[in-house]
Amino acid sequence: MRAAVTEAFGGIDRVVVRDWPRPAPGPGEVLVRVRAAAMNPLDCKLREGKFRLVFRVKPPFVLGFDLAGEVEAVGPGVTRLRPGDAVFGSMSRPGAHAEHAVAGEELLLPKPTRLSFEEAAAVPAAALSALQALRDEARLRAGQRVLLNGAAGGIGTFAIQIARAWGARVTAVASDRNQDLLRDLGADECLDYAKEDFARREAAFDAIIDLVPNRSFPECRRALAPGGTYVTTLPGPGPFLWRALTALPLLGGRRCRMLMLRPKRSDLEELADLAETGRLRAVVGEVFPLDAIREAHARMQSGHARGKIVVRP
């Protein structure tokens, strides 16, 4: 089969498309004919050598975690899926940027009929991140005010829709060219970051989700209402420190939290239900053929992608 292979840790030039052994499903695993696979920031970081100990990979290896396609074969113990099923989901180890991939049955679900393969592949990591940032970290409730900084990207486009589905009021921050998209997704208010600094507002939001992320908790604290929560998608020494400090009742109950994505089948099922009932759609900004995988990496690294970037093997 053909696959996008990282031959050495480093830059985009380290990724080549070549023949690669077709995997076979083991116990509890499913062989998927990949019709579409998403690009995520993690793919670029893993290519550079970051998190290699977490995923226990060393070159050469195939990148990609989110996919959609058809089941070709199942391993022992698989009970929910069978050959021919259209599925989408996530992999616990990289390998989706290829014509075939093996994934655990636990994180594969029937593809929502409303979504194309490209749209379904765009859902898992980004929509799960949006769901868990809003529900688990921000503890967002109906009637509350949430600001999404970097709302036109993959996570942001899902977060707008999920927050609105829960009855929250959404302020979306992005460039001027993306304002119409944000309104179409359901944002109540759209801000152009070049014209207004949201952090100058006073106690305006119950939650701020920094998706870029380019603003710190101290910068955003003024804009948080008492008891409000700032959530960053980039853990680091600063957020770790502020998370510990805000656990103490010293800052008006304002909290700093960090998103640590935890793929869960029940969460994927919730997202699939939202998609199947028309309350959640995927914004696919660009689709690259597998042979243009380097261009897909470059676009991902640019930081200006609109919606999700998808690769089609």
C-alpha cells in the first residue's frame, strides 16, 4: 500500500510517500480502507520528534490519528463492526496517512450519514478537544458567556456549534476574512483580533478558551467574570503554575485550566449524535491528495488553516 512515511525526525522534507507494508488487525482491532484522514498539530510535532517517547515511535513510521473509511477485515474479539461498514474514529498510535490503517474497535464508530468521509475524518481530535475543553475544563452551562480565541480553526469551528447547542452565548475571535463563517456556525458575536483586544474587556466572559494559543491567564484574567475559567490548549510551565495557584481562593475564583485530550468512545458517540441530527457539521478547509502530504504539513504549520485540513489517500 501507499503511505506517507516519516523517514527521520525533522522538517517537512523528512516525509515521503512510498510503498509500506499493509497492516493486519490483531485482537480487538479493525483494518480500515482509509478514504480520508485528518491533519492535526500533533502530526507536525511528532514528525519533529516531540512526544516520541509518549507514542513510542522511531523512524520510519506513518503519521496520522483521525480517519474515515470502510472496514475491510476485523480481528478476533471484534463484535460491533464487520467488513463493509463505513466508519470514522481515532487511532491510539499514528498510522492513518495511508491507504490502509489498523485501529482499535473501541474508538471506531459508524460514520454519520450526513457527513462525507472527509467531514467525518475531520471530527475526532478537534471535536473531542472542543467538547472536553467546554464541558470538563470550563464547565460551561446554558446561559453562560464563552469566548473562543482562534475560532476559525479545527477546534474552534466545532466549539462554536457545541456551545450554542448547549445554550451558551458565543463570542468568536478570528481574522476579518473568517467572520462570515463564524456567524454561519452560530457565533453570537465576532471579533477581529486586528481591531479589538478582547482581553481589555472587563469581566465579560464566564469562560475563555485559548485555541491559538497566544494569550496567557494573567492577560485574560481581567476579561473573566468572577468564578470564570481560562482554558489553554498548550500545556506548559506557565499554565501548570497558574493552574496550581488558581486552585487557591485568591483570585476571585477565577481558574486556569489546561486541555489534555482524552479520547473516549462515549464522547465520540455524543459527537456522532450531534452530527447525525444536523447540530454539528465539520468545516473542511482544504483537502490534499496523499502525494501532496508535504503541502498539507506546511499548511498545518502555517497556523492560518480555516477549519480542518484533510488528506485523501
